[in-house]
Amino acid sequence: MITIIAATNRPNSNTLKVAKYYQHELKSRGIESNLFSLEHLPIDVLNTDMFGKRSVAFQKIQDLISTTDKFLFVMPEYNGSYPGVLKVLIDACNFPDSFYDKKAALVGLSSGKYGNIRGVDHFTGVCHYIHLNILPLRIHIPNIKTELDADGNLIKEDTIKFTNEQIEKFINF
């Protein structure tokens, strides 16, 4: 099973729009996927779900993570890296079995001109530590506000080309 993670807890984010775009593109190729936005993490996750404790609300998330074979992380740039809420998710999940020897693709985006290159690199290091195998083709989408139309579709030809290439490689990964 594939799970797409919109790696921010910001409501109505461009990250969620890009995650939905990827989900739509996978579906157009006959591949079903789950979409989980980190805006749906339990509000008190730091107090109820860290260090082996488990709330009923987070158990549903843990079950989704546990049954996922492949992850697609869409992550915005926050202060030159990836959002802390993504690290909270990783830390709250059971270690090592939640991610160990599973596969992932990474998509970075930013309102600036680098598409979260540093954040994707930082998160790659975390993925290596938890033995999550990363697809070598990592996508960086800069100036995200100019990349999406009103319906949340990517509109620039080169971005569509590279995301399509990543999707095809991810399916076969």
C-alpha cells in the first residue's frame, strides 16, 4: 500500500494540494493510495503518543503507517529544513518497524527559489537512519505559488515532466 504524507499541519496548504495532485496522478495510472495530512495529527501527540505511549487517535495513524509499504512525502520548507511536525510523526511511530526496509519518494516545495533542497537532504538523513529506502529521484518544486492553478494542478511543463518521471520510477521502485 502507498501512503502520501502531506508533511505540514498548516490547513489548506500548497503541500496538501501537491499531495492530492500526486494521489490523482497515481490513480490515473491505476494505483490506489492513502493520503494523510499532518494537520490531522492528534493535537496532544507530544503528550500522549511519545516514548511508547499510544492514544486511540494515534493508534489509527500507527496502523496506517504499519500497513504502508511505500511512502511519498511532500514537504514544504520551514526555516531552511522540513517541518518539525514531520519529525514528531516519525518519533511517535513505533521504531524500528514502522519504516524499516520500506520505500519512499521525496518531494520538496517552497515559496522561494530552491524547492526545499536542504529540507529534503535533512529528511533523507533521517530516512537513512530509520532504514527507509529513498528513491534516488527527489523532486524540488520552487516558487510553488506559480506552479499551481486554482484547482491545485501543476501547470508548468518541466515540473509536470519531472513529477511524471518520479511517479513512474516510484511505481516500479
